[in-house]
Amino acid sequence: MTHLRLGVNIDHVATVRNARGGAYPDPLRAARLAEEAGADGITAHLREDRRHISDADIEGLMEVLSVPLNFEMAATDEMQAIALRHRPHAVCIVPEKREERTTEGGLEVAREENKLAHFIAPLRDVGCRVSIFIAADRAQIEAAHRIGAEVIELHTGAYCDAHAEGHFDVRDAELERLREMAAFGHSLGLEVHAGHGLTYDTVQPVAAFPEVRELNIGHFLIGEAIFLGLKPAIAEMRRLMDDARA
């Protein structure tokens, strides 16, 4: 079976740094440690309000990384210009609301199809792989395919939340929906990724989907790093993913 890639999101290293307004802890150092621990890529979300990752972080990551950078961004002119300047390996278009704590759902592609098609075209033209972060919904997947995205990332938050809350019937229904939509996206020729809220307890069922090529995991790993250290926390996630794939 194909290797399942792990993208480590370092946003919340920057969250801790920004709480004191200094330079420590350094997200670039975290990115290098993640590489050493087995991460196949680094994910960073440059939000419009710069609440965690900064413009300087993106510049630094582009300079130091030897693995691909997955640049998460809202579909705004400002973010498009930044992505076109840096030309990261991948850009992932995500919904963004100023008042949300974290990304709350998938992008509404079907309603914004024409706008998004024009938005991603220049990114594709400079060689960025364009990913769309969406709910596991057939209409959204079809729309992502029509606008020319190469990759979809399925939002696993509802599945993980249901597990954490002990709503196991809901969890299992969400997992089945993710399974079906991963297969559907793959059938359209899209590369399928997944992420949001995944933990040691929830990662393996998603990692076992043969159509999924990459998982992006951040907040949980940065939290576990407080107790285990960053490299051991990532290494354990890597082990669980590999076991599920085997």
C-alpha cells in the first residue's frame, strides 16, 4: 500500500510564542524537529489577523525546510499575492472567520465555484498544488474537481468531536461518510487528504482508508509535546499511521 504522508501543522507553536510577544518557542525549530521525527511535510496557516503564524515565519520556512510546505490560506487577494511570491509546494484554501477559534468547517465551494476557479488558476500556473479543505460532501467534492483543484482535504472535525464526546453512533456515521467520500474523491482523480482534530485515539480508522494519501495534524501534537517532547509525540503518531496502513 502507498506510503501515508504526515503533515505536521506548527501553528500552535506560534500561538505559544505570541502569548508573550517574543521569539520563543520558534516555529522554525519545531518544523526542523518535525522533519527529524518523520514528518513528510510542514503545514502553516497564515491567518488574516496573524494570530499565530507570521509573514516572517512563512519566509523562514521557505528558506529552511527540506520537506514540502503546505501553505494554508483564505481565498483573499492578500493571501494570493503572498503565495504567488513564495510559491510553496502546496496551498490549501480554507474558510476563515475572524471570530472563530479554529477552522470550523469546510470551504463552501459549490456556491463560490466561479470565484474560486479564477482565484486558484494563478496559483496552479506558478506550480503550486492547490488543495481545497472541504466537508465530506459529494456536492463540494464535485465542485472542487470542476474548479481545477488537484487535491481535497476532508474535514475530520465532526468525526473527532463525536468520539471525544462519547457519541459513538454519530462518530461511526461520520467515519463512514469520510470513507465513502474519500473513495468518491479518488474516483474523480483527486488526491485525497484528511485532517482536523485527529488524535492518537482517532487517527487509525482514517489512516486505514486506502484512498487517503496525507494526514495533516497539528494542535494535538503540539499539546502532546508538552508531556512527551515534540519528536516522540510525532514519532508515535507516525507509528500509529504506519500500523493502520499495514
